[in-house]
Amino acid sequence: MKTAILSLGFLFLAPALVCAESGEAILTAVHGDVRISTAAHAPLIAAVKGMKCSVGATIRTGLTGSAELIYDDGTALRVDKNSALTIQNASFSNSVRTFLIQLYQGRLLNTLTGKNNRGPAKFSVRTPVCVASVRGTVFVTDCSSTTADVAVFEGSVAASADEKSAPVEIPANKQSNVKYGQQPSKPTDLSAEFEEYRKTVAELFTKQTEYYRQNMEEVRKMNVEYMENWRQGVQQEMDDYRKQFNQRNPPSTGEPPPDDMQKEIQDMEKESFPE
């Protein structure tokens, strides 16, 4: 397995597991302030472990926030604090898995294998100042609107100012800085900060990802548990609504609930539990 880091300001990419057919990932860990829109045009809501993320999903973390996602093909992501990104592609075509992550700011840690359990994979991270593309790597990207750092722990990363520019190859245990409008710098040894990040965060995340890759049923159970808790919450809201309605409009003994209450409850059920 290979490891690398890409950063805009500070962005890290960690091991990611992606669902090949559906293009959905499952949140395996949520800490602190994390908000997510689970698909394109969906509203931002508080992230919860077990949620699914589709193509178009946006994740934003606050001062204390971090989130980890895993796809069923062996790709995994860790979004660190003060970060924002959108999953723009997670498609599966001609036996090749293709990922494109738009990192607006912050740090993203990624870990993937060159050939996951669904075939070859291509992974790219686009930031405001550069594009980093990999095949089978663990790396971190840390970025802001004007600069980015790409640090590679395993494998190699091709970084360029944009898709049309000639890339700079960044090998394992090296990093490169990219400034807005310029090509990536010549790779240098990992800084003390990135070495510390590898020891305290990346290595642990990689081990956890390897465990999930061997035990994907546990990941699926996270989603099942989340959905069951969500349904119970919605059912409780409807029960509370019935009580409040009856308190405001007490029916005569033995009479069925008023038609307007029945209609409101039916509308809530259709909205909460679609066919």
C-alpha cells in the first residue's frame, strides 16, 4: 500500500473505501463539529456515524471536527479540522474506479491501493492551486486559496498547477509546495510537521482502514444502525405530533381522529418513509 499527503493550507488524503456500483461512502467516524450534505443540492446537516455520502456530497469540519469515510472498494478518506470538500466523482466504468475530490480548504488524508477489490483505481484531488493524481498511494493534501502542500508517505503522487500542466512526481517520504499560478516546487524531505502527522494520525488511520477492508460487514452495520435510529426518531416525532394535536383538538370519546389530522400524519409518513 502507498501513502501520500496533499495540502491546501493544510489538506491530507487518507485511505478510502468506495462503493463501486453506487458511488456511496459510509461515514465510519465523526468527531466534533462536522456538517454534511449527503448528495448534490442536499441541505447541510449535522454528520452522524453510519450516514451514506453520494457523489455531490459536501463535508465541512469546524475547529474541533474530523470525519472518516470508507468505500466498499478499499478507498478511504479522513477530513481534518477546518476543512471543506465536495465528492465530485466516484464512478466505476470499464473495471476502473475513478475518484475526484474538490478540496476547497483544509487537510485531507487519503489511502488507497493501486488495485482494490473492484479493480484498478484512479484518485485525484483538485485544490484552488493544484491537482494531485495518484495510483495506489497514501498521501496528505493541505491547502488554502493561495497555497498547497502535498506530502507523500507511500507510493508517489503527480502534482501540477492544473490538468494541462506537466506534473511533478513526488515520491514517498517527500513533499512539495504549490503557490497559486506556479508549478509545484522540487520535492523535499518531509517536514517535522508531516512526520509527526504520519506517526500520530496517518499510520493509525491506515491500520483502521485495513481492518475495515477485511471486515466490510461492520461498516454496513453502521449504516443499518444509523437508518434504524433515524426511523425511530421520525416515528417519535410523529407520535409527539399526534399527542400535541389531540391536546389542542380533543376528539369525542370513541370518535376517530379528525380528517385534517389524519391527512397531516399521512403527509408526514410519506415524506419520512418514501416508497
